[in-house]
Amino acid sequence: MGSLPRGEYSPTSHHLSLLQQVMDIGDIASHFVRSYKRSFNGFVAKLNYQQREKLANMEGVVSVFPSKTLYLQTTRSWDFVGLCESFKRQQKAESDVVIGVIDTGIWPESESFSDAGFGPIPTKWRGTCEGGEGTARGGVPSSRIAAYKVCQPNSGCNGADVLSAFDDAIADGVDIITISLGSGSVSDFVRDSIAIGSFHAMEKGVLTVHSAGNKGPDPNSVSSVAPWLLSVAATTIDRQFIDKVTLGNGKTLWGRSVNTIVSNGTKVPIVVRNSDDKKRCTGVTPENCDCVDSELVKGKIVLCEAFTRTDVEYLHM
């Protein structure tokens, strides 16, 4: 993913010529997906291992990497940080700011997006506009929102789509890009779609604000480490997920848990020993839930010893 060359240059033609060197011409149409050509230079294609390696070794190719699935990383913000709804603002300056939001997209007709009282669209904007009615809570309420949908319900966010959103947002003329997505781990910058996209945004004077990850506050848990973007995170949260289990003697135990099963008063057995398969569970301790026999524990609550805050205390199989 490099910068676009100066002067006369056709990105798509160049990308297709590169593919012609690694696969049969007849296969290109079904394997070529898209070009990035508005803000930086790159393309998406379906390649096998041999084709990928051959392309990666070509002169002028910065990197070739698979498109990873990223996931949403977000929660409530403004009430938590204590930002009240009424405070001194400079609405004229705010209305000239265009914020590119890369996530699940929006419904323009929703009551969350009103342009009532807004002035003309900033002349720097080169994208398309759709109207809506309503109000939304945000840090800069009078700013303009440019939405780029890269995430699909229940399937995450494709890294190739994230790069496409960066390509469009930069060219559309946004001032700031905000993206609360991540994979949970750190990748090499030349193989990280957010690091690559934000680098080219930085080159064009656009700041990218990125969520640092959802695995804190443990050490080394930040997954947004590129030095050219602004990583944002909280050390804690004011939200708790609480659930309870009521024992046969009537005693109720409360703890942090998410339970999607409605018992309707049905009593479920609790088991401590959750596997009798000694061959499959060699070298592990079944009581720690690191080897669970699904047939043995089916329909029961499994009690596990928890050594860290991330260990599961009990499972409902």
C-alpha cells in the first residue's frame, strides 16, 4: 500500500498488469476485487500461496497480506467522562469540521441525524450527502458526520473494506477519522489495515483517532500502537454485567457474568468433575475447565476454579 505516483498514472491498469504476471489472464476477472486509487495505491485480489509470494517479491510492491476480520470496540463515552450536554461551544467552528466515522454505518433518516440550523456544506467536502432528522449525543454536536460502513451484523469488519473506507474518507475531504475497531492483537504496520490507512491519512493532514483495544487494563494489552494515529482508551468503565445463580438450599450467589439462557425456575445440576477422558485430557486439570467433555457436562452447570479475572467461574453447557 504505497502512495500514488505523481503525474499520469492509471492505478487499476497497473494493478491488473501485476496480476497478469502471477496468474492466467483468463482468471483475472474472477480474482480481482478492487483497486485503492483515490488516496493511496493498492488493490485487493484472491490469490493462492504461490501467487501471493510471487507478487510480494516484485519490485515496487510494499506488502502483500491477507484481509483480517476486525471487531467493534466501543461503549458509552460522554456521560462516563463527565461531559455535560450544555457547555460553551463554538458552533461556527464546529460546523466546518467533517468527521469520518468508520464502523457499522448509519440510517440517514433516523432521528439521530438532524441538519436543522446547520449552515451550508463546507466547500472542502467532496463526498456525497444525505439528509435526516433528529439529534445525537457527541463531543462536537455541530460537526458534520461522514459515515463509512465496513461492518456487517454478526460477521465483523473486513480489513479490505476498512482500507476502502480510508481511501474514500481521505479523498472526500474529512478533517478527522474516528474508528473503534480492532483485532485484539498487534500486527506489523505493513500488514495492518488501520495502520496503513491512518498513515496515508496523516500524510494528507487527516488525524485518525483509534480505540486502543478492549483487553485492558492488563500490561501490553493496547492493540493500537502506530505512532501516527491517536490511540484512545479508558482505564476503567462504569458498566458491570451482573448475574446470579440460586443454589438448591436457597442461597443466591452474585457475580460478573453474561447469561443468555432463561431457566424459568428449572433446576440444573452442578458438576465439578467435567471430563473422564484421561487420554484426551493428559497433562491438564479438568476442574480448571481446560478440558471439557461436552457429552459428560451437557445440560449441567460446570463449576471451575478461577485463577485470574478472565477465567470462567462456571459454564452452562
